[in-house]
Amino acid sequence: MRITEAGSMADNTVAESLLQRLQDGECGGLDSLELASALGVDHQQVVGAVKSLQSLGEIIEAEQRSSKRWELTPEGEEIAREGSHEARVFHSLPKEGMAQSQLMKLPIGKIGFSKAMSNRWIKLDKSADGGPRVFQAVDLVEDAVKEKLLLVLQGKEEGVNDKERSELKKRKLLNEVTIKTYWVTKGSGFSTSIAKQETDLTPEMIASGSWREKTFKAYNFNALGVMPECGHLHPLLKVRTQFRQIFLEMGFTEMPTNNFIESSFWNFDALFQPQQHPARDQHDTFFLQDPAFATEFPMEYLERVKKVHSEGGYGSQGYKYDWSIKEAQKNILRTHTTAVSARMLYKLAQQEEFTPVKYFSIDRVFRNETLDATHLAEFHQIEGVVADYGLTLGNLMGVLKEFFNKLGITKLRFKPAYNPYTEPSMEVFSYHEGLKKWVEVGNSGVFRPEMLLPMGLPEGVSVIAWGLSLERPTMIKYGINNIRELVGHKVNLQMVYDSPICLLDS
């Protein structure tokens, strides 16, 4: 409270001094920067007093003006005091010279040596005993850099020409700054006495009738009100909500995805992904230390998975290797939500009578990625799965077209690709109007029989699936170039507050 009162008293003193100088002055006005210098106060304090007087009515008139001037950087101020790097290098050299290696150890050595050599103030003898040696090449030097900086510091900028200013700016010794000041003149209601205006009409004023003698501050009906404190949706949540709504409109059911920890069996083996696959390496996957292994599996299903991997079956020759249950038991942070799809399809296969289903999920997955502007160790995967009799690649392309149409993406292309658990597989590309090129927007395919038949699904059942990330379309929509500005500790919360609710479009 004392600080606030002291600040208010100081502002009143500056305001009173400003009014008195306007009263006594003959030039008709005052410059706020010159007044700050004359009073020995910070310019912002004078600006505060000007705005305070403006709020009282027509006491003063204030016109904002802009001007540019040159200011020394911290390094420029150091040179103005102690001399340029090149001059200090010159003066540091004794008559017998100095070893170049020793000179370079000085704080000013590298820059000063280069500049002094350019000015031909020093010379380098490479044939000297003990290595290259630096000597003075002239008797006296004129430190023009220091002199020019001193002229700027003294307000004599006219003594420095444009070429010299440009050179000093290039050396980061000088900066051009814009100064905003006020030209203050008397208003129509000018007075040297400041009467406090009331801002609130109190019950006591009404009861006593004293309000009739008070001067009230005028209401500013154009002023914006203070935004109420409220929650804000993160851009990822906004885009996630739209994706979820599209799936629900298409008749999909959301899968439970609350198990971030999966066994390698459900994450890899159940998807017919071999145990020697590179994705199972520690460079790609996070393995748990405690608990390191899972113990509960549907054993009949596990045996069928083991057989199709090691011996083949269902028309497949398998991978022909010794399948290890120890490898399948390893617990990991799931690398994709397709592990959830595998669980749901196995559950579907246990029903007495098969019924067609459409599933979707949107949740986090984890991979041991090298962090950069487009990759994090965790991200969101969006997945859609349809299981029914007789589904073909044409059905997959039709569903994808409808799905992306609802996103506002109409120009699609499909490119053959490889996935361990889908055959055929396709990458999905869309034409980006802003970038004027085709960009990948998803991956898709038909789940392999080696994955589906061991689960117990009927032979005529096909499963089509596709997936994409949540972060990429969000970054494109909100113009974010670095994923770490969208997710993680570097997120600017103001971005979350300011980002409007928006719809994805082409």
C-alpha cells in the first residue's frame, strides 16, 4: 500500500509541475521527454501524469509524436568508456610483440585482432620463434569508433554520417530506437489546481445530498469491459472434438483407450509383427522396468499367434523363427492405438454370432523419437476400424473419402505402402492449397488374415482401418511450425486463450 501511495504522490507532483510550467511558459507547450529530463524523473512517469490529467477532462491537450534516435548497446557503452577492441589490442602489444596464441586468449582478442589487421595497425610474423607473433605496425592510432560512439552518447548524432552509423550498427554497437513523446498544451478547461473526480456514487452521498457538490468522472461507454475469468480449450482439444464428432456422425463407437501400458503381445505379436522387427528396439519403444512383464493372456489365442509366427497357417508360411513368450510378455508404453483395436477385435471374435462393427479411438501413444520441431516422444493417434463381411479396398477408399470430405479435404490420392499387419496398405495424400503440393494426411490398409483368423473371426470377415495424427492437422490449422509450441512446457498459455474455436477446412 505504501508503494502505491508513494507512486500516486509522485505522479501528482509531476502533474502539478507540468501544469505550473504550462502556466508559466511562453512557448505554448511542453515536450514530455524534455520535461522528464528537466524534472529528473523517468519519462514513463511523465506519460502517466499526462494520461491522468487527460482523464480529468479538458485541462490539457496532448498530441502523441514519434521520433527516431540512435542509442548505444551495452557493448557500445563499454567501447565508449574503454576504447574499441582493435585499439585495445593495439595498446596491449608490447614492443617485443606478443604470441598470437596468447593474444587470442584475451576477451577482446579475436575481434580486436581481425579489425586491427584490417586497419593495418598490427602485423603478424609467422616465422617467429615459438610460433606466430603479433607486433605493432604503426606508432599511433586514432580510435574513430570510440569517438563516433561518444558523439552519439553526447547527443551530437549529426557528427556521425550514414555510412559510419551503418557500420556501427552492423557491429551491434548502435541501435536505432523509436521514441514516443507527447506535446502537451493547455486545454479549454485549463487549471493549475487538480480536483479529484469521484468515480462511485455511494449510499452515503445520496443520503446526505453531498453528491450535488461532487464532480464525477465521466463514463467512457466505448471502453471494453474486462473479460470474465473462464476456462479455455486447448487447440488440440478443439480439433479432437471435431474429429470425434465426425466419427460419431458416421456411426462409429469409441473404443476404451485408458491403458497407456501394453504388453508386447497385444502391441506387436497380435498384429502379426515379428519379434525381430526394428520397432521393438529400445531406440523406438519405451520398455517398463517395473512391472517389466505381463502374466495374464488368453492362452489358446496366444498359442495360435505363436504358431502363425513360427510355423505359419491360414494360408501363410509365417516368419519361420523361434517365437519367445518372454519377448511377448515385455511391458511397454504403447506405440499405437492399434493395440486397442486388436483387443476389441479379439473380444468381438468371442461373441457367439458375429455382428459388423465400426470402432474409433483418439488417444496418446509413445515412441522413443528424437525430439525436434515436428516430433515428440508422445503424440495422439486417430484410428478408425470397420469389420464386416466382404469388405474390399474399394470400401476402404470410399469410407476414407467420406471421412476426409467431412473434414473439408476433397482432393485425395492413394499410394501403395507397406505395414506389417495390413495388406494391401495405402498412404493417403491430400492437395494442400496453401503449400500448393500434395501432403500425406494418413495411412490405411486391410488387416491381414494372419492377424484376424487366430482371433477366431469368421473367414469371410474383413477389417479395414486407417489412422492419422492429431497434432499435424492442428499445427496446420493454427499456423504452428514447432510442435513444442503446441504441446509441453514451452506452450505459451496466451496462445490457448487467444485461439478461437475453429473448424478444419481445406
